[in-house]
Amino acid sequence: MKNRILLIASLSIFVLACTGEPNFSFTPEIGFSNIQVVTTSSPDILGNVTKRDSVIISIDFKDGDGDLGFSEEDYKALVKRTGDSIKTIDVNILVAKNGKYTKSNPVEKIGGNLKGFRFKQGTKAGAIEGIIDYSTNFGYTNFDKIPGLTGKSDTVKFTVQIMDRALNKSNITETSPIVLYKR
């Protein structure tokens, strides 16, 4: 019995030693994993109950040098270097009308920043992979701020693109369609 455990442990170490670090591109690569809608109700400031759809988009990612995510200092340096505030996760909404999807330009842009944390600590380059969960909310009372939405069973999908600290932009991935504002 002891020999079997030793043999299995030795084989495991051998297999692990033979599998080196993955060889991913230094430009992030992403793919659509999952999307879900969670509808909630809560009171507003005046005590009126309001509904909203929380959309959670899960994106698979791979990055060869591990420079995803921005600490506060990284982001401040990026803004100083480029002279502008930059979205490091770019999310666009596509609204279905008569079977065709059209990009909408909401009053309040969606997307944002992978700011406040780094996916990999330190300065040593190395491959990373995982899943990013991005969430955004759609209120049942302010759908009119997103062109194309009616507030009644609207079919939408999203495109997502991310950027790393070297300003490399990933490919664009697209979610499957979902329905917002099911009343």
C-alpha cells in the first residue's frame, strides 16, 4: 500500500513537472462563458418598491504576461500617461428590433474598469487564465435612458472587450441573448 501511494505521488510530480506554463499571447484573449438575469425588488428613497434586472456576464480570459487588472496606482499612472480616463472593460448593449440587433448608446455608459485589484501580484510576467464576472443593473423605471428599449420584454445581448496594463485590447466577444423587463 505504501509503495502504491509513493508511486502515485511520484507519477503526479512527474506529470506536473512535464506540464510547463501555458503559452498564451500577451494580448488578452476572451470568450463568452455565461449570462444570467436576476430580478429583484427593493424600496427606493421614498419607500416605493422598484424592480430591477441585474445582469451578470461571465467571460473566460487568458493572458500570456498576466498584466490584467489595475491597482489604484496603475490606473492613475495610465490616466497620466494617456491624458484621459479609459475604460478597461468595454461593454456595449445590442437591442433586438425585428430580428436585427442594433448597438445602443445609453445616456449612462455601461462598462468600467478592472480597477482596484490586479489579477496577478508582483512584477514577474507569467500566464494567467480564469473567469471575469461583470454585472450591471437595468431599472424598470429608467429604461428610457437606453435607446431602443421599451421596458417590456426587451431582447438584448452584449459585446465585451478588455484591456491590459500595456493597453493591449482583447478580441471582442458577444453574449447570447437575454430578455430584460419581464413583467
